[in-house]
Amino acid sequence: MERAAYERLRWRSIRRGLLEVDIALTRFLDEEFGKLSEAEQQAFAELADYEDLELWHLISGQAECEDARLAPIVAMLRKS
Amino acid sequence: MNIPVLKFDAVIVGAGGAGLRSAIQLSEAGLKTAVLSKVFPTRSHTVAAQGGVAASLGNSEEDHWRWHMYDTVKGSDWLGDQDAIEFMCKKAVEVVVELEHYGMPFDRTDNGKIYQRPFGGHMSNFGEKPVRRSCAAADRTGHAMLHAMYQRNVKANTQFFVEWMALDLIRDSEGHVVGVTAMEMETGQVVIFHTRATIFATGGAGRIFHSSTNAFINTGDGLGMAARAGIPLEDMEFWQFHPTGVAGAGVLITEGVRGEGGILRNNSKERFMERYAPNAKDLASRDVVSRAMATEIKEGRGCGPNKDYVLLDITHLDPATIMKRLPGIREISIQFAGVDPIKEPIPVVPTCHYQMGGIPTNYAGRVIVPDNGSFDNVVPGFYAAGECACASVHGANRLGTNSLLDLLVFGKSAGDSAVEDLKNGKAHRDLPANAADYSLSRVAAIDSRKGGSSVAEARLAIQRTMQDHAGVFRFNDMLKKGAAQILEVEKQVLNLEIKDKSQVWNTARMEALETENLIEVAKATMISAEARKESRGAHVRDDAPDTPEFPNGRNDKEWLKHTIWHRDGNKIEYKPVNLNPLTVETVALKTRSY
């Protein structure tokens, strides 16, 4: 991912309404994001566009991800 | 340098609840209105508000705004201004009904009215018995509010500038506010918003503390900008804390954990609450538990390498009970504390939640400053609402669900005041020469500095200093040390260096600019807290204990007054509390007990 696109994604991931999501996505970007394939990085970017509550419900296991492309990233977010 | 100038009737900085509510008033009045936000509006921190919004609708049982007013004054420990409190409690019904008309999906009763639930501190008949006053939309009240108000703004043609960060207020030689400078993150371009009205709705600054429930965006940008422009900050020593946030993360562990048998332990595994509250032990009230935790940490009995947290132990509970009665706690604990609470205790610490003080305003949302012996001098062109403002309705302690009410009522009144002030069609006042120079020089310094301090380290130094010296329970010696230490940390903040020198999407630069705002709030808080020698509401000092002469440590004879902190020289002055409501008799001083 080129620098500006990554930085934009980073800002959108770590400046959220909910602290829980801020922390979970910061950690994921710092520790896991670099290891992902381009398609997986794209899937993460799509998830980062979700509303805060929606995303938190997915990460905390209160909801299941119905999009098969995004579900593996959700699983990784839960573990990280 | 040639800086682009965008001309609007009004600019609102912040697109959370207060900003969106103000913008509706301005745009619907036909004024050309811009809203700047670091994030997309529905991602503002208002989204985290779950409890509801207080209004004495009386849908479930008899209620009255005067009872709500009484609860708010009492909650504030009599530091709230009673004119503003009357205004807010009276207006509550109107703003909630308006919100419903904007499409807010409030929970409903069987007969279709807004359903109201009970909430701590909401009482009927002047403190007699609990009353159902909170209006909510399931557990997503803040989220639903943001959506309803954002849609309304889109319809009213409010212009949103998303992922823009305001940098500084622009004031002319007579002190009028004539706009702000702001940076578009995507380009790194600094722009002047030249306006006739500027409204700050930038939220709280809970990130000054190491343990905070606030999202990362809550860096007190409005407070930093106001302070740098010579506007003092009011009652900044008052911050609401929650006893059990995950140490280091701030994510809340519900009080239900102690209700189910959770035990707090210090570094020798001692159940220390037995010493502080022999009967209630771990189930003692929020403030008693918070103070006991802070005392253990202060006296060296905290856990971990820095001895800066205690442990919340549920390992003795049946795992099935934990899973059934405390859903989500295991996940939160694993995710944010890195421990499985079935096997290991959870590190917890009293955690900052809400800022009661802020930019001083009257109940019309106009910013007011001291001058010539009066404290009510309006700063022309400048308004503030929501958590960044201090009207003051929360005084020394906020009543639950009054935060959403605050942003609706004062967001609206700030908008209305701006509409009224602009209705004569007055032209824009001239921009001062080189209006953007101050901001440009701040940005250039950060961009070009070599051998300076790291942003992450400076921010951590602020947060550690605040947490250790001005936390939930305050000690004279620590406050004194903290006041000296925060000025040392300021030197670090004035010397920030970033490695990334890119022009576009430079998040390191944004974080440096945020840190320059945090330090202003941190200084205001520490210095105001050190100066106030009594205990009141959320400001509790070890050396101002509960005595017959001063119940709860509150000393009305000397300290029934608002703190006004000036950035220039860290000067403090005090302004009287307004004990006179608008139309009813005063809520007379009394000891605050529940």
C-alpha cells in the first residue's frame, strides 16, 4: 500500500468514536497489517469503514461477520 | 505566504452532538455554515454515550423540570450556575421532542410515548425517591443521535469539512473572533475560515490522563486553541472518574463484576477494601472504592513494575457464572488486559471519564471572559457548547445523562445566539494582517525541528504526570510536585520533532498538534487542582476530609467559586457561583449525600 493511502487508513482506523475500536485497530495495524496480502489489506480497509458500534460488535464477538471476504480479518482482529 | 481564505457566516469546530445541533440552527436559518471535523461526524465520541438523555417528560410517572434542576444542582455539589441549570432542565423536554422529530428512534412505551428508564441520581420531589427520566435508544443512544442530526444537517445544506483539523482561533485587535485556521489532512494545506461566528464543539480532553475511557480523538483541541488565544478555562480541576478501567487501556470493566463477587487486591494479594469499608467492602460506593484504590497505589502497594494498578480478582468464581452473568468481561479482559480472568486477576485503575470544566460560557452559549472586575464580558463572535464548554451546569460533578442533554440544549442555544447576533446582516470584520502566521509557524516548527522530543514520549509524560498527581484522589504533596512536573513536561511539548516530513496525510504531524493542545488542558487541570484546597464533587483531597465543620471536605465559606485559569503566567482567579436561577428560588446549600 502506498504511503498516503496507508496513512489515511491509519488515521481512519485510530481516530474513532469508541476507545475499544481505537485500541484494537491500532494494535492490528502495528502488529499484523504488514503481514497481510494486498487483498487482505483491502478487506481490512473495508472493515475500518464500518460504523464504530458495528465494528466493535464484530471484534468482541457480539455479532458475526456475514461477508465471507471480511470474516477472516474479523477472526484475526479477535485474536490480536 | 498566500493562504486560501474560505468565507462563511459561521464555522463550527467539531461534529459530535453539540456541533451538529448548533449547525442545524445556523443552516436552517439560512446562514452559510461550515462544520470542521477530524473524523467523519458519526464517528465522533458522542457515539460512546449509552445511558440516555435526561428530560422530565413525565411519560412513565410524574416528573418536573424543577426536580431535575434540584438533582443537577445537588449533583454539581452546588458549583453549577443555577441560571444555566434552570435553562437546561426547562429546555430538556423541547430538545428531546425536536430530536424525535429529526428521526431519533427513541425506545417507546406501549402507548407510543418515549420510554423512560431510571438512572442514578434522578429523583422526584426534590430528592425523595427515584424517578424514570432517561430517554434512550437501546444501548446506542449517542450513535442514533449523531445519525439523526447528521441527516438533518445534510438536508439543511451544512457544508462538512471532514478530516480537517482546526489549528488556531483568529482574533482581531479588538478581541473579536473572526475565524479559525485549519489544516486539510489530505493535502496538508493550511486554510483560513473567515467567519462572522465561530462555535467550538470540540468535546472533552480525557486523553490527558493515562487511564481514560475517552477515544483517541479527545485531545482538547478547542481548549488548546482557546487558551492560546487568551481565553481562560474554567473549573478544569473537575473530572469524573470510574473506579475500574483496564490499566493501560482505559476500557471499562462494569461495576457488575464486583456485584458478582469480584475482589480488589493489592500487591500482597490483600483484600484491601476490608480496611476502608469493613461492611460494604468491594461493594462500597464508586468514590469510596476509587479513593481506596488510589491510596493503595500512592502508598506503594500497587501492582506491576510501576506499582500503578491494583487487581480485580474473579478467579474464585465459577467460570460458568462469569460467562453467564458477566458477558463480554472475559473477552474485554483478554483483549485489553491480556489476561484470562478465569485464571488471572484483571489489572484495573481509576479511569477518567468526563470533563466538567471548559471554555467559560453563559447559558446562551456565548463565551465570556473576566475583564474590569466583571466575569461576564462576551467575546464577540465566539461561542462554545458541549463537553469543551463550561456553562456551568455540571459544576463539580455531572449527573448521569446530563451530558447528552448539555450538548443538545447548549448546542442549540449557541446556534440560536449566533443566528441572533448575525441577523442584522453585519459584514465580516477584516481579518488581521498575517492571520495565519501563528499557525504556520507552529506547523513549520514541528516540521523542521531536529533533535527534539518524540510525540509519543511527550504525550505519555503528560498522561503519567496527570494520572499520578491529579487522579481521582488528590494529595497535597503530589499536586505540588505535579504542578512543577507538568511545566517541565511542557518544555518537552514545545520541542516536538516528527520523523515523517511528508506534506500529505501526515498523521505524525496531526498527533504533534494534538499534543500541543493536550498540554494546555493538563496545565489548567493540575494548577487549578493544586490551588483548590477543599474537596468538592469530583475533586477530592486527602487533606480536606469529611469533618462536622466541613461535611465531605467541602468549604463553602472559602471555595464556593469557579476557578478561572489563564494560560498567561498560569494565573488563577475565582468567579462567584451564580446561585440565582432565572425564575424560581435558589436551591439552597446543603450537604451532598445520597
